[in-house]
Amino acid sequence: MNQQTSLAHWHHIVFARDLEALSAILAEDVVFRSPFVWQPYHGRLPTFLILSTVIDVFQDFAYHRELVDGDNWALEFSARVGDLSLKGIDLIRWNEAGQIVEFEVFVRPYNTLQALGQQMQQRLAAKGFT
């Protein structure tokens, strides 16, 4: 897939909440780095649970700047968590098979990060993920 096609596919996954396609593009050994924990999560299942949950938590999600350099992407976004606004960056690295092998998230400001963490913890716990 070329860069434009890959980016369009990613937008489809996020905005259509296509969870089947999300699972399919995660490499089995994907590494996810969260703004909440020191150690990264390893594997498709934890990464899928986190990303599929945050899709539901974020409101008014929008991408702004998208910097694509081959298999490395930096996607700036904004969203709301309840009444609080946030800005963030997704750093995504792809393999040659078109699967995500690394996903790292940065979010600010701190008060919205805390609210996001609370929402994520509650929803992930309800799914049996702690």
C-alpha cells in the first residue's frame, strides 16, 4: 500500500470504528507505549483492547498535522474527554507487511490525561483488562 492509501485506510479504521480492520493491521508482536505506564504493552490483544477502548472514550476526535516518512508516522490529534480538551501525537511504525509494529501516544495537558486515564481504567477493567 502506498502512503496515501495507508493513511486513508487508517482514517477509515479510526472514524468508522472498524475494529475488525484495526485488529488486522496490528502485528502479533506490536509494542504499545502508553502515556500512563512506564513499561510498554506487548502483543496484539492488549494493544487492540487499548486502542478500541480509546476510540469510544474520545469525543470530537480530529487529526491535524500528519507527518509521514515511509513506515514512520507522526499524527497530531485533538479530542475531548468529557468537558476537557486535549492535544496529542500518535507515533506509529509499520512493517513491510503493512502492519503496525510500534504505537506510542503522547497527550497533554495533564488534567485531561488524568481524566482519560480514569475513563480508560474503568472501561478496560469492565473488559477484564487491568
